[in-house]
Amino acid sequence: MEKITFYGTHSYDRRCFAQINEEFGFELCNLRSFLSTENARMTQGARAVCIFVNDRADREVLTILKEQGVELLTLRCAGFNNVDLKAAAELGIKVTQVPAYSPHAIAEHAVALLLTLNRKTHRAYIRTRDGNFALHGLMGFDLYGKTAGIFGTGRIARELIRILQGFGLKILAYDPYPDEAYAREHDVTYVSPEELYARADIISLNCPLTEQNRHLINAQAIARMKKGVFIINTGRGPLIDTAALIEGLRSGQVGAAGLDVYEDERDYFYADRSDNVITDDHLARLLSFNNVLITSHQAFFTEEAMVNIARTTLQNCKDFFEHTELKNEVKAQ
Ligand code: NAI
């Protein structure tokens, strides 16, 4: 029986993978800690190692994995910015991803962040439970007729656009690889980032993190945006320069920020840190704004997505062990 060692697992991962594994019959070894240089030797003889968004698979870690006999690094997520693909290729470690497990889940979460921040239901919830039924500070705006600017027009962005158009929002988009036929058919207007900043009332980041777009949303970009712009990030934390965002929020240039991802999330997200003080000053400052909503990289977290993640990940392993075509292989560009 082939063994797969999982890093960074939580109860919900273990439950879901165990259930779907009944169809596959692998031996699943679960480690709770994220993959790092400290624990990369704990692969327990497995040829396949499974990781998630905040595990570290840089050259150093991959080299240790290779020494342990690991041949497959299988990501149970879509993004692979945490993997040094060039190093993996040089070491002869194959890398697979789950390209799409539920674009609906992420798009719907982005909308949840937007609606909460606009209609301030996060504040109303606390107020009414405390017997405070006053409305001051809770005024939102109609989404109808406003303009959303979306970075990326891939799977998640398209779902998001479909939902936002249901509210009557006009859609601008920027994508370095525009799909003009899609845009024509779906009433989406491709514009430059500059035009998007100048015209959008709401900006959503639905693109991958690459070398080129780290700190895409920086002080210069924020200065070009409409005053009071809403920024929603369900992409990756480093797409936003956090210091610049905080400054934008302080000055009122940014009206609200919905963040499912955060630049330095690795030390906090997916863990209960409530017994400690927050020593990350940027995170603490963000949490102090009543117009910022942070969720802990949970946009993917629906039943449907988890089942799809588990099934596709285990199928990727099966394809690898059986030497059939690796449909979901990720290669260095
Ligand atoms: P996709 O590959 O279907 O689409 C990505 C699109 O972004 C492509 O059209 C690509 O051309 C475009 N793009 C690349 N660089 C860009 C740039 N600099 N500016 C604007 N567009 C750019 O990917 P999908 O499935 O839509 O996912 C997008 C991202 O969402 C993932 O890469 C991942 O980082 C993030 N994600 C977050 C999750 C969460 O739980 N918060 C879960 C799943 C994905």
C-alpha cells in the first residue's frame, strides 16, 4: 500500500481525506505542523508528500525531501507560489495541484466580505446583541450601478463577475492574458490597471501571486484609486503592500478592506493564537479598524470544495503511482 505523508493537517482535513481515501486505499500519515526545514525529514518513507498554502517548499526543503526519497509533492490547493518549481524540476520531484475545486466557494466568500463591509453586518451583529439598536455608522451604499474592477479573469474571477453582475455592478477587469471573446460575451471591459484604479468603486484581487505582481496594490496604486474604494483580497496576501494599505485606511483613501489572505499570514492563520498577544504590528493594526474584515484564508472552505480537493489530490497520487498521465502537474515556466 502506497503511503502519503500530509503536512499541516487539521481535523477537517483528516476527516475529509480519510473518507475519500476509502475509494483509493492509500496509507495516510498526518502531521500537524507546516512543512519546513525542521520537519522535512519526517516523511516516514513516503514517496508522496501532500502540502497546503502555508507550507514552505523552497529549495532547501525540497532538497531534504529528495534525500528522504520523496518523488511527488502534491498540493491540496490551487496556488503554488510557496513551491520553488525550478528547484523541484532540478531535483526530479514532480509537483501537482488541484486546479479548480470550487471557484464558487472563493467567489461567494469574496461577496460575503464585500456585503458585510458595505452593510456593516459585522457591527450590527454585535450591536443588537448588546441591546443597541441605533443605526449611526451603519450606512452602506447600493451596489447597483457601481463599478467593480477585478484583477484576473480566470475561474474564480468569472464566478465572481457573474454574481456581481446579478447585483447590477458594471465590470472592469485587468488580465495580462485577456480573453476577448469571454469579455464580449459577458459584458466585461478589459482596461489597464491605471484605468481600473481610476474608475472602480470596488477592487477585487483574483489573480495568482507571481514575481511580477508582488505588492501590486502599493502606495502609488492606492493613490490613484477613487477615495473610499473597497478592496477585497481572496488571492494571496503579498499582492498587497500591507503598510500602504494601513496608510490608505488611516487617511480614508481606502473605505474598507476585506482580506481572506494576509502578507504574513503564515504565523497566525489556521491556528488558535488567542492565548497570546499579537506581536505582528501590521496584523494588530488591521484588526483595529472597524472597516477591515479579516478571515483566516477560509474562502475555499466549503463541503463541496473539501471533497473535490481530497478526491483530486488522491487521484493525482494514484496517477503518479500508476505512471499514468499527470493531468494536474505544475511545471516551472
Ligand atoms: P486561474 O488560473 O483560473 O485564473 C487566474 C487569472 O489571473 C488568469 O486569467 C491569469 O491570466 C490572471 N493573472 C495572472 N497574473 C495576473 C496579474 N498580474 N494581474 C491580473 N491578472 C493576472 O486561477 P483561479 O482558480 O481563478 O485562482 C486565482 C487565485 O486565487 C489563485 O492563484 C490563488 O492564489 C487564489 N485562491 C485563493 C483561495 C482562498 O481560499 N482564498 C482558494 C483558491 C485560490
